[in-house]
Amino acid sequence: MSTFAVGVLCARLDPDEIAVDGMVDDWEGIGGQTGGARGSTDARFTVRCATDGDRLLLAVEVTDERILRARGARPSASSEDHLTI
């Protein structure tokens, strides 16, 4: 395991063990850190990380019953759902 942030461990995997395809099925069995709204099963997220020695891979699963989208070409970060890394 490798540390990428305080208290967060990344699983060490063989190259190409995880397909970068937008699906999280390859991440089964890899622990993650969960956060979000306290006392709610909504507005929650789980972050998982892995490394193959050359790449840092992140998977973020989000649960949210309401999707916020702003009108216009340049919505502000505070006006719609987003992820900042």
C-alpha cells in the first residue's frame, strides 16, 4: 500500500488490473474512504485509490438524490454539482 494523503492508503495493483472505463466493478474489494452529509444516506461519496507504480488511479462513487445543473455556458462551482480534486 502507498499513502497519497494523510491516513489514506492506495492499493498496490498490477498494471492494467483496473480498466479506466467509468465503471467501478474492477474496484470491488478495494477499501475506500466515505464522506458527505452526516446522518444521511444521500449526498455521500466513497473515494478509492490504487497505484501500479506508474499511475495513481482514483474512483469516486457519489450518491445524490438531486442532480443540480445550472443554466448557461459557464456555471459557477457553487451553482451545480461537481467534484474538485
